[in-house]
Amino acid sequence: MHTSKNISSVQLFGICLFIAAFELLTYMASDLIMPAMLTVTNELQASAKHVPYAFTLYLIGGVLLQWLVGPLSDHYGRRPLLLVGSALFALACLATYRVQGIEAFNLLRLIQGMGLGFVIAVSYPALQDLFCEADAVRIMAWLGNIALLSPLLGPLLGSLLLQFLSWRELFLVLGVAALAVWLGFYGFMPRPPAARKSIPPFDLSGTLRRYGMLLRNRAFVLSSIALGLMSLPLIAWIGLSPLLLIEGEGLSTLQYGLWQIPVFSGVILGNLLLDRMIAGTALTQLIRYALWPLCAGLIALLASSIYGVSIEWLIGCLMLYGVGLGMSNAALYRLALYSSDDSKGLVSAMIGMISITIMGTAGSLIAALGGGNSLESFACIAGVAGLACLVPLHLFLQRCRLAAAV
């Protein structure tokens, strides 16, 4: 494995460990609480419509600061930004323990989501800085597996913990764990060299101009849009499955948690296939292979919306789609990141802003169109939304093929 010099294997392990832990916590803050969301709305005397919208606010929070923290991490280093991000996330989780109204709850969800923005805009580029292409893609895929333990085990673990803890105490546990991650970053993230102690002022206007130039990069925009659309059915499922399974189908919170396992197991299987294939296969070809299970699952979803759908069939379709998503996501992210020569913190921030904005906006639209009303409506809308990724993805891969031929 090829890594940066002057970093010991122990320090490198610590960096990867605490980046993975921070990512896991930012997702756990969403998935662990999902089984309790109907309880949250009841206790705070709010409508059940806040269930998917609280999740959307969490995603929007992930976008709000990315445009700034990515370039700031390029300028001042990854370490100080990760310390700020993990502290902000920890404080927001701890504050939720005392929340009294749905408005304050939603505001804190927005702030917690900002932690996700630090993961995407700061920690991912930190890994790309440390490893060569094949190793970086492999580590991103493995970190993706670790992060997927949240939606895989989060609802089930949340259902079990809710037998002993309140939803407020769950946030308290998350806050304490985030403080432990802060300590890990403080101990393991490399400090800037002495030569960088005197740093010129941050150029905000120059950063905005660079963002403008990035948005004129057609390959970058196409790949970022494709990333958002490819993940949309999974994001919609995370936000709407409590309504579909608990409220609509009358399942218990434990049954709801158990039905998440096959969906996210599919994504993990896709990541494992990626890990086996990455050494001898070009990234663009990997994505083409991944489209077979991804499209098959989404087309089956569409067909089931016409002929009727059961929980078992819906979960099977999402699992097949998840295999394709797991095979393609890390590869497409790497191609998007290196479609521009600009600094990777800034590029990663824009990837996150585009993809998460798509997921948050389109996820809210799916909910507004009735995606949470029945299994059939979800299958239809999520299938169409996911297949929409084929348009930007085809155009991006076509540009990659033309560029390789030159």
C-alpha cells in the first residue's frame, strides 16, 4: 500500500479509524433515531410529516458549510477543520437531549447534518492525500462498508436500545462518542509543518471564482449529478421506510430494523465486489459492470408498482439495486474528484454540495408526491428517480471514453 511519507503506520491507522468513526457517527445520528421518530413527533406534539422532513434537514445541513470548509481545509490543513466539525456535531447531539419543541429539534438536526459536510469535504480529501488511486478507492469502499453499518444496524440497534433508553438518551450517547472522536483527531491527525505556521489570509473571492470555474467543468458536473441520482432511491428509503413499514404496514420497530438488513447488505456486497475487481479493472469499466444490478433492481421496482408489490419483493429489488450502488459509488466519486485539477478539498466540497442537494431536494419531492403513502407509490417514484442517473452517467462515461482516445 502506497502512503504519504513521514507518517507512521500507527498514526495512519489512527487517522483511518477516527475518520471511519466520525463518518459512522454522522450516519448513526440519523439512522439510530429513525425507529423513534414517530415517538419524537408525538412527544413534541408535532405531525408525522416531520419524519421525512427532519431527515431532509439533516441532509441539507450537510450542504450548508461544505462550500467553505473544503477550501478552508486546503488552506489551513485538514486537522483544524476536523476538530471544529467533530466538536460542532458533538455539541448539537448533546443539546438535543434537552430539546422541547419540534422547531428546535429540526434546527439541531440541521446542525448535526453539518457534521456530515465535514466528513465529505475534509476527511475524504484527507484520505485521497495519503493514498494512491487504487488504495484510495479501496479504502473509500471499506470506509463505505463501515458507514453502511449505520443504516444496516442503526434501525435494528436503535429499536433494541429504545427498550432501555429514551430517544433523548440516544442523542446523549452519540454526543459523548463524538467527543471521543474529537480526542482521536487531536491525537492522530498530523499537524502542519513548521514552515506553514505563517499562513496568508484566506482568499474568499478567489475561492468563489474557483467554484465558478468548477461549475463550468462539464465532466465534473455530470459525474456529481450522477452520484446524487444514483443514491436517491436508497436515501428515499431511509427517510420514508418508517412511514411505509411502521405506520403503513403496521410493523414493530424491531421488524422495521430487521428489514433494513438485506437492503444495506446488498450495498456492502457491492463494495466487496469492488474491492476484488479494482486492481485489474479500469474505474469506468467497473461502473459499467455495476449498472447491470443497479438498473435491474430499479426496473424491477417499476414493474412491481404496476403489478403489485409485497414487502419481500420491494426489499429484494432494493438489495439488487444496492449491489450496483456499492460497486459504483466509490469509483465514480474518485473519477469526479480528479475530473478537475483544482485542490481536492474544494472539489470534494462541490461534489458533496451537488449530490446532497439533489438527494435532499428530490427526497423531499418524493415525499411530497406520496412516496410514503404506499409500497407501490414508493416503488414507482424511487425507480424513476434512480434510473434518471443514466442520462448524466452516460454523458460522463462518453466524455471519459473520448478523452482516453485522444
